[in-house]
Amino acid sequence: MRKLKILVATHKKAPMPINKTLYLPILVNAKRNYQADIDYQRDDIAENISHKNANYNELTAIYWAWKNLTEVDAVGLVHYRRFFFKSGRSNDLKNLIDQADIEQLLTDHDVILPKKRNYYIETNYSHYIHAHHEEPLIETRNILVETYPQYLESFDAVMDRNKAHMFNMFVMKKEQFNAYATWLFDVLGQLETRINISDYSVQEARVFGFVAELMMDVWIETNQINYVEAKWSMTGKKQTFKKAYNFLLRKFVKNNVDISQTHF
């Protein structure tokens, strides 16, 4: 039996999986978000980049796992409201994938990813620039040209599609996880030195987490990673109408709409 650990990234106290052996709640931006009644793993313990959470989102949890979860065979990340679920069952915390499910999926695959998100009328690139500043993607491509040219073909192909594995969610065997994190954080570290985010809104300042979502498929395809997709969904109220409205607003009305400031 493999030793598995799936981190559940959260910025607040929230309902968590019952299986404490498999699932590890981790409080991101822990110094700011800590409260006395929260007993989750903190992302500011040992080697960490917790102080970058406002710009890196859940990647601070991924970084913490990369540097500190050494005695595991596979590592995963989900969110406090977004999980991998068993197929064909209700989307509540009782029906999350478990140790046996993961063991089976990793028997013939190295990585588990969420089913792709389809933007239909948008490419991944156009969707990104209708929602965010374009400069980070331009500079990311420049970094690949200069430092990782073997990734360029996959980057261009991923940007031109309308589907992608989003949310920075995954379960990876440790070897693949280490390779992915080493590459990703090097690319993002270089990106930090190339863009000025001082005038970005609070939403847009989360840029490195947003870029990382699109880099997953670039890494997967360049390295020909053997992956399998799993069902994902959200718990609680999904606000489907609001998300659809914001999607159309960004595309047809106004670029760089700050959805945190959109009210109904």
C-alpha cells in the first residue's frame, strides 16, 4: 500500500474530509488567516513561501508539500470546496475518492487530473486575456523560449485549445511531483522578475496561481506524462449563473473585469 497524502488548501475553517490519514487540510497564508480554533497544517512551517500566497494562491500549499512531505509515495492537492469524487455518486464529502480509488488509478498511471474544463467559444489564451492581464503569458512564453525551449511547442498548442486541466488540482506519484514542482517554481520565479504587479487589483495580483493552471498541461504534454482524469465537482452552492455572466461579461463587454467587484 502506498503512502498517500492529499492536501486540502483552505484560507479558513471549513468542512473537511473524514479520512485524516489520506487528506491533510492546509491553511494557506497561515500567519494572516490563523484563528485559535483552526488546527490544520500551516503553510508557513519549515521551508515555505506562505508570504507569497496573495500572488501564488494554492501554490503555497504545493510548495510546502514539495519541500516538506518527503516520506510519501504520492502527493495531491484539492481545495476546500473542490474535490475529486467517486463517479456517479452525490457530490458530498462522504463520496470523495479514497485510498483504494487512488491506488487503482495509480497502478497504470503516474498522475491523476480533473476532467478538462471546456471554454467552448474561447481558446485558453483568449479566455485568459479576457479575464487577466496579457503580459504574464507573453513573458511566460519568453521564459520558455530562453530557458525551456523543449516546452514551447506544447505551450503554443495548449494556448490554442479551448480545453484544459484547471484549478491546480492533481494527484502525482512523488517522482513526477518533484519534477513538476522543480520546473514550475523555476518558471514562476523567473516570471516574478519580469512583470510589475504593483498596480494589479487584488484579484489580478494572484497572477502566478492563474498562470500555473495553464502550465500543467504544458508540462504533462512535453514530458508525455501518463495521466488519467477523475471526476471533480464543488461542494455547496455553485453560483453557475454568476460564473456564466462573468464569463460573457469578460469576453464581450470589458477585458480584465475584476469579478471580486461584480455584484448582483
